[in-house]
Amino acid sequence: MAKLFSKPEALADQPTHYCPGCTHGVIHRLVAEVIDELGIRGRTVGIAPVGCAVLAYNYFTFDFQEAAHGRAPAMATGIKRVRPDLIVFTYQGDGDLASIGMGEIVHAANRGEKFTTIFVNNAIYGMTGGQMAPTTMPGQRTTTSPFGRDTEESGMPVRIAELLASLATPGYISRQTVIKPKYIKKAKQAIKRAFTYQMEGKCFSLVEVVSTCPTNWGLTPVEAVKWAEENMLPYYRLGDFKTPENN
Amino acid sequence: MGKVLMKGNEAIAEAAIRAGCLNYFAYPITPQSEVAEYLSRRMPEVGGVFLQGESEVAVSYMIFGAAAAGARVFTTSSSPGISLMSEGISYIIGAQCPAVFVNIMRGGPGLGGILPSQADYNQATKGIGHGDGRLLVLAPASVQEAVEMVMTAFPLAEKYRNPVMVLGDGLIGQMMEPVEFPDHLKTEPSNKDDWATTGMDNRKSNKRNLVRSLYLDPVQLNENNLILKRKYEQMKKEEVRFEAYHTDSRYKLLIVSYGTMSRVCKTAIDMLAEEGIEVGLIRPLTVFPFPEEAVFEAAAREGCKAVLSVEMSMGQMIEDIERSVRGACPVHWYGKCGGEVPTPEEVIEAVKQLI
Ligand SMILES: Cc1ncc(C[n+]2csc(CCOP(=O)(O)OP(=O)(O)O)c2C)c(N)n1
Ligand code: SF4
């Protein structure tokens, strides 16, 4: 009998610590599948963030480093500069990348560092219990915006893909989502494209993935998908914002 | 190669290359920017990596990433920059990676000044970053010694898988002195196969490597801290370096001083000797580990009535000296901390007030 479904070699045979309905697990799987398909597991180094994915290295089967909060792009820069033959990716949440690590990601992208970033945007700080992130939606209640995000006080949510696409340096910048099966194929294509550009030594590549955090949104997994679709997707538009070809 | 006249910062840069370190990341700051300027020209010549990072915070993580991927790597900075790097240094210590940090100290606190200082003594020897980590800290007193210390810093960092700091005051970076470079370091970078993220295909074993400082299990975290503690105990046994000057005399007073300041003290000691006043000197070459036994023995010597710490800080080294002297005699302080280097006459004056 033909095997129709199997675990990617790059993914560890381990139950994860992620909550039910959390999209981190799906994104891990897509990354692992892409790494298998490109045959790069033996020369890949992942960098885990500080956030819910801090233990991501437990779920992959290749070399990993663990960064400080927001600093993964600087670590990836260090690795790539001294070992350009390695395939390097950072896996970062929105507090990690868009708040404390904003400087590191912008400068790495602007230098055109040849690594890949998987940016998980769930509009909240997951790990620390649901505080407001720079990506939190206007009016969204969090533990530090109990009356809803007030844009007079906190500004509008940061759109990382658009922001990085505005840099003059060539790069591959895409925003995708995995909240429903119909989006997943495209998300995987974008991740594969991002890694491929890196393998070709072309440019910096980042895929933002619009995600859910049912636990800290206070919703069931099903409600969370609906909330993301209705609130996040109109603001965080999907698609490629920049490719090295159309820079 | 014979002696060449070189500015300290440039000599430090060249010394790293001769130590086989072809990877440098940095952010400009006075009084050490010449290191980056020199290496921006020199690294391309030797096929090395030069990168100006966007901040010292980022630089410390570029160093971490590169070191964790098995490369010999270093950076240079000055006091405010080292404060920013201390976050990354803490992670590097926790993850047990080798790297070299050079601090060409200027005055503080805050923006302080740009003139020479030794005010980062406590930061370097006791308080770098959060957590239970320490650095091995070498303190040069001349350009020649800075070169030698930079070249020994790399094998030491690799021996202990712990960052090593070369702690120089601004003068070490800025002054021109004749230097003779030792031969290129022969030691190959140590074998990193069992821990560095060099890519599984590039190693014999197909076990994956993980570089991290997070241990959520308290037993494991305690274990990691015990590993670090054992390393620091081993440093105390094996790495203490110091110089004793004029200690074969019947000195009544012992000076403890390091770096540029110790050279001024030597001049003062020579001048005092001509007046018939004998003073001894212990100069730590490693400030962590501190030469405790040497200071104790010299202070407890018959006839020695007092110890004087002479530093370009407000007496930060005194705690280490008092701990070493163990009450054998009183410990005093003399120094300046605004960027002026005390003159031999001023040191002589301070000595005379005590005897
Ligand atoms: C320097 C520092 N500041 C703060 C923290 C605490 N902290 C840990 S995770 C986190 C937020 C993570 O949120 P995000 O990046 O959105 O990832 P998620 O957990 O949602 O996946 C914070 C603030 C820390 N570990 N280090
Ligand atoms: S807290 Fe949120 S982001 Fe973290 S695992 Fe749970 S659902 Fe996922």
C-alpha cells in the first residue's frame, strides 16, 4: 500500500506544547516539509525566538540556536556571514520581531542578509499571557489593553511586510496565513520560495504568517479562525509585497 | 618581522588576525573606532569577515551566532557599548560559546567622557550581564602586551568555551608604541563538532547540535550553573597572571595597580627609590581571576604597613584587594576618574601621605 501521509524527516516525532487550535504547529510542519523537499536538513540552522516558539528546537531535527528576545536576525547575520554555505532561518513572533527586535529585523533586511525569516503574527504576546503587541488590532482587548487597543495612545498596528517591502534593498517579502486549509498551499509555496532565494544566494526573505492565539484571544479555535478572518485579513493583506525580480 | 610603531587600536586589530580570527563585527565608538577602520581594510585582504552592525546589542548577537556556528570571532568597543553588549555576553556565557571582547574603557557613568578610564572594573570582573556568569579578563599595560593578550585570548576562550575580555584603558588604544608581533598563532581552533551548529552534514556524527541558554527545569539550570562555576574555579587555579615590581626591596608600602596606571606607578616607585623610599607593586595581568595569593603574600610581607590601590576609578578594585589582603594591613585608595591619568608626582604625593 502506498504511504499517503508521513511525518517530514525534519520534524521531530514529539507532541508539542502548543495550545489546541494554535497555528505554530502548522507553520512548523510547513517549514519542515520545505526543508525536506529542498534536501537541506543537513546544512540548516534554525534560530528560535523568545516567545511561545522558544522551544521550537524540540520539534525539528537539525541544528538550532536559541536567541534572546528579538535578536534572532542579528544571530542569523553572524552565522550567515561566517558560514554562507549554511541555510539559516529565524522563526519569530510579533512581540519578538515587531517590538523589541524591530531594529534587528529592519537592518538585517536592509543589508540584504541572505537568510529567511518566518514571522508569526498572532496580534498578541502569547507566551507572557496575552499582552498587547505592536500588531494588536484597534480595539482588541489584551491584558495590557483591557479597554481595547486605543490607537490614539498606541498607534495603528505595524504592518511588517509592507514596512520591509518599502526598503530599497532587493528582497522577498510575502504575507500568508494558515488559519484555514485553503490558505495553506500558498503559504507553503511562499516559504519554499523564501528558502529557494536563500539557496540561490539572492536576497533576504521573509514570510509573515497571519496566525491565531485562541488561548490569549479568549476564543475557541473555531471562533479564533473567524475572528482572524474578519479582523486581521482585511488589514493584513495577503500576497507577495516584494520579490527580487520586481524590486 | 621586527618592531613597528603602531597605534594600540590598530595593533589590537592586527593581533586578532594573527591569532587566526578572521571574523569581526563592531559598532563605532571613541576611543576604539580605529580597530573597525583598520579591519574594514584588512579583513578583505585576508579573506575575512568585517561587518559594521546597527548597534552594540546587535553586534553582541552577531558574535553569538558566529561563535555558536563554530567560528573564531571578536569585537571591540568602549564602555557604553559594552553595557549594551552585556546582554549578549550573558547569553554567550550561558550557552558556553567562545568569543573575545575588547573594552577600551572611557569614563562614565552615562556618556561620561572619551578620555582614558578604568571605571568598568566591576562590570568586567563581576557584573557583566545578568545571571551567574563571569568573564576571564586580561588587562594590558602596553601596546605590546595588548597584542600578546589579544593573541592568548582566543585559545583561552576556546579552552573554557567562555568569553574572554581584554580590558584596556583609552590610552592603550590611543597611544603609539613600538610593537613586535609574535608569529601567527599555531593552534587550530578547537574541535567544535560536539556542540557547534556547523550543519549536521559537516560533522561525522549525525547528531544535531543545539546552542541554548534556556533550562526550564531548575535541576538542569542549576547543573549548567555548576558547570560554569567549575570553569571559573579552574580559571582561578590555572590562569592567574601578575607582575611583581620592586618587591625584592624592603618596602613599607605595596601598590596594587593595573593597565596604564601601573606604568605611572612604576615610574613613581623608581623616583621614590632614589629618595630612599621603597615601595613594591603587584600588577594584575588578569583582573579576573584576581591574583589573590600574590597580593596577600606581598601585603603580609614583614615591614609592609599599608596597601595602596591606584586606579582610574573610584576604588573599584579595593574590594578584591581587601579580600586578598585578609586584614594583613590597611588598604587605601588613590585615583582619578575623569579622564586624566594621574602623574608620577601625584602618586608619590599619595604614597608620602601614608608613610
Ligand atoms: C529582554 C526580554 N524582555 C521580555 C521578555 C519576556 N517575554 C517573553 S516572550 C515575550 C513576548 C512574546 O510574544 P511574541 O513574540 O508575540 O510570541 P508568541 O508568544 O505570541 O508566539 C516577552 C515579552 C524576555 N524574555 N526578554
Ligand atoms: S499561547 Fe497562543 S501562541 Fe502560545 S501556544 Fe497557546 S495559542 Fe499558541
